[in-house]
Amino acid sequence: MRTTLHFVLLATFGSAWIVAGCATTGSTSSAATAAPARITVLYDAFGKNAAMTKDWGYAALVEINGKRILFDTGDDPTILAKNVKAKGVDLRKLDFVVLSHRHSDHMGGLSYLLNVNPKVKIYAPKESFGIFGSDLPSKFYRKDESLPAEMRYYDGAPPKIMKFGTAFPGANIELIDTTMEVAPGITLIALVSDAPGTKELKELSLAINTADGIVLVVACSHPGIETIVAEAAKINPHIHFIAGGLHLVVAQDPAIEKVATALHDTYKVDFIAPGHCTGEPAFAALRRMFGDRYLYAGLGTTLGVGANPRVASERGSADVLDDSDLRTYHTLFAQSDDFRDSGLDAVRLALAR
């Protein structure tokens, strides 16, 4: 009798707790904070979801620390719209957006986003005369006071700060020049690429400090994934989870092994879920290195990023790029700016096989 009563009480209170939890999921305070942290891949060139369209580029919905963050918008607004609808994601309900860098395969879908959520807060890298807008102190140019006023810029009296327009007039864009915390525990890491082909390109990465360690979302890692991780480790040396593109798509095996070893041995990353421009050889190397702590992150995958991310992954950690994935990935990469910028004949030959 005591056992039966105990079971009834547990069932009653357990049901009440579940109902209460479901009833409060719409709130934005403590209940939102307690919601499972997860990343949903909305744009990529490989994946298992037949309702979504694969394309070269990256976008992900990051739900963490009580915030809903869209990280990049992919390449094509029509494809982004289709993929978002297929996953049932409401882009009207976002706390903010991060545009990692100016390459089209990361910001090309912005027009669709602005159509459905025109006033959403957007963070983008600050670049001189950049497409997201910019400003410069007027002292950047030399003056010649001997000239008559009609031959001088601004009649010789320029504003202290010269502001330059954006390709997205009316958008609520805030330009980020240096690493900064934009919400409690949520930091945008601002770095500059020094690599040939993307030298001086500014890129933002998203670092979220959680109870389990840093969750790091990267776009293309043009500044170098090791450099980005080193910056994230300044916030918290425990790197729990990395998702996104590592830009090893044309890298040779020694460079890939160096990165994989650094992430695994030096920074002791708990889990890794690479995608986009990481590249097939790097997918394979990272999977060998991380074993069951490597998570498949193809298009449409929802990744839990809590203490045990494997539990919330839509697809098991054993998933890899299959033949269909590989063919699509090859084709889309060959059409991408990443491929055209690489200038590697060897890659061209490999894709032709």
C-alpha cells in the first residue's frame, strides 16, 4: 500500500511539474534560461533532411542562455526561407543576429531575414567602407589648407567622424570592431584573417560561457580556428563544444592533423560538430581524433550542447557523409567562392574525378 501511494504521489507531482514546465516555456526569464541549449543547422552543403535544400553556405539557430540567436544567413534567401520553414523556425522571434563576415555564402540570405524581421538587432564586423556600413575619423586623409574651399573636401571643414552607408539601408546593424560581450555570458570574438586570399578580412565568432564550458560557434574560421579558440579560452579555458566551419576544405593532411591535434590535445575540446568549409578530409580526421565526441552536423541537424550533447543530436554520432552527401558537397563546393579563391589545381582535378 505504501509503495502504491508513493508511486501515485510521484506520478502526480511529476505530471504537475511537466505541465508547469510546458506552461512557462513562452517566458523569457528563468524558464528560458532552463530550456535545453541547442544549435540547429539551417544552411549547409550536406545533410539528411530531404525537406531542406543543400547549398554552399552556413546558417544556424543558436538557442542558449535564454537567447535565440541566428548565426549567419546562408547564401540564397529563397533557400534560407525554405529551410527555415521546413524546420519550423520563426525568425520573427530572435534576440539578435550575428553576421560573421562579408562573404556572400554567410550573408546572402539577409534580405529574407529583413523581410520577416526588419528591425532585428544585427551584429556585423566593422570594416572600412564595408557593406554593413562603416565610419572613419576624418583625419584619415591628408589636408592641404593652401587650396581654395571649393577644392577641398567638405569645404575644408569635414565632420569629425565620417559615416558611410550600408548595402542594407534601414537595417538595425551594430558594427563590432573588437571582442565584446553583447549579453551576459555571450561574447562576439572579433579577429582578422592573415591568410592569403582573405588577408585583412574581419570575422566574428560566437562564444557562449555555460556551466559546461565555452560553446563556440564559428563561421569560416578565416583567422584560424586555433587563434579563435585561444581567444575563447581567455573567457573560460574549458572549451566544451565547437560547431561550424573550420576552413580546412583545401588544407593538406599535415595542416589538418595539426589542427585536430591542437583542438583535442592542447585545448582539450569536449565535443566537436564541424560543418560548412571544414572539408571532407578534415571531417574524417576530426572523427578519428574525437571518436564518439564527434557529432554529425549536417543540414537540418539539431545539436544539444549541454553536458552530454549526443543525447539531443537528431542523428547519431556515428553518422558521416554518405555517397549522396559527398556528391552534393563536391558539386556545391566547386561552385563556391571558397573554391574559386583557393586557386588549387589539385582540388580541381580531385573534383573532376
